Amino acid sequence: LFAIFAFATCGGYSGELRLSVDCANKSESDLSIDIAFAYPFRLHQVNFEAPTCEGKRKETLALIGDFSSSAEFFVTIAVFAFLYSLAATVVYIFFQNKYRENNRGPLIDFIVTVVFSFLWLVSSSAWAKGLSDVKIATDPDEVLLLMSACKQQSNKCLPVRSPVMSSLNTSVVFGYLNFILWAGNIWFVFKETGWHSSGQRHPADTMEKQPSGYNQGGYNQDSYGPAGGYNQSGSYGQVGEYGQSQSYGQSGPTSFANQI
């Protein structure tokens, strides 16, 4: 879902700005110059006509800049992340046994998650810089500087409407949210790999071996049962050494002394 929002808000964008050129000779003026642009923001291919305020002649101008590389890179990463997430969901639900077989699935999933986290960070940062440049290139005040009529003080050039960039700002936000989401998911995928399980196995084995060392030829708690005395009497030497039963305060040594 986060990937869909990322590429939809960027790849589906189209904007428009409107300018006004009021010439000294009113008949030569154009008070509604509309300039439309859209993804992938090859602004140098966006042409528009503006009056020169020198008779009826008009000049053909174009916006400045080509920001398609960062925009297309961002959308491409978002689309591939969406496809991989969809495929991974199918594998998690229907092919869980195949996923865990030979630990190959979790390892591949872990590597792909790390790669996508890095690509989300790079593409979001690149697109954030590209969007900043797009805002400058489509600023009506900057576009007015391209017109020759606006360089004459007798003519009045004014911005009428600026393009709405809210969806593009949202795409950048979703880009960084995707980075946080994928980077945070690294830990959960790592827990499925053999690296995490092997790291947890050694401390558990050590704790299991400690009580077993006391049971062999040493102190056995079952030997103090009420039914019988010391089960492993050979390990404690002769019976005479335990003659003072009062020192233990337990029912086990007392019954042992009574049996004697």
C-alpha cells in the first residue's frame, strides 16, 4: 500500500500554471497564458507561446530543465517494491514450507529487503532534490523572466496561478515512509534466517549443560525422597559420615538415620 501511494502520487501528476502579459498596446496583450506539464517532468519539452508586445508576433518558449531521471527512478523503485511485496505475500501464505526449506527463502528475503531499503533512501532523496528543482523551474515568476516582453518596463507581466504541488510533496513523504518501513522490516526478516537462530543456540546449550554437571555423581534432589535415603550412596563415601542427621534439618537424613 505504501508503494502504491508513492508511485501513484508521483507518476499520475499533472500541473498547470497561468501567466498574464499586459502590453502597452492592449490589443497585443495575452492575459491567460496556460502552461501544462506532467510526469516525467521533461520540462524542456514543454512549449508555450507568449506575446512579444511588438505587433501581433508571438514567440515560442520552453520551460527549463529535465528532471525525468530522478522521477522515473523513484517510480520504478516503487513499482518493483510493490510487485515484490505482492509476490512475498503469496509466498508467505501459500508456500511457507518452500520458503523455509534449506533456509534459502529467508536469506533471499533478507538480502532483497536490505537492497530495497537502500534504494528507497536513494530514490527518495534524489526525487526530493528533483522536486525542489521542478518547483523552481515552474515558478511563475521564474517563467516570466524567459519572456522578452517582460523585460520592458512599459509592459506588465503577472503570475495568475501557480501549480499545485501537494501530491508531489506527498510522494516524497511516502518515499521516506517506505524507507522506514523496509528498514524496520530488516530485523523481522533477519529473525527468520539461520544467522539469528544459530546465534541464539549457543547460549541455550550452555545453560542446558550446567544442571547436567551437578546430576552426574553429585547432588541429586530425588535422593532426598521420603521412600528411601541416598540413591547414590557410593558417591558420598561411607554411611558413617552422615551419622549426625540433626545438621541437615531435612526429613531425608532423619529417615535415613531411622533406617539404620
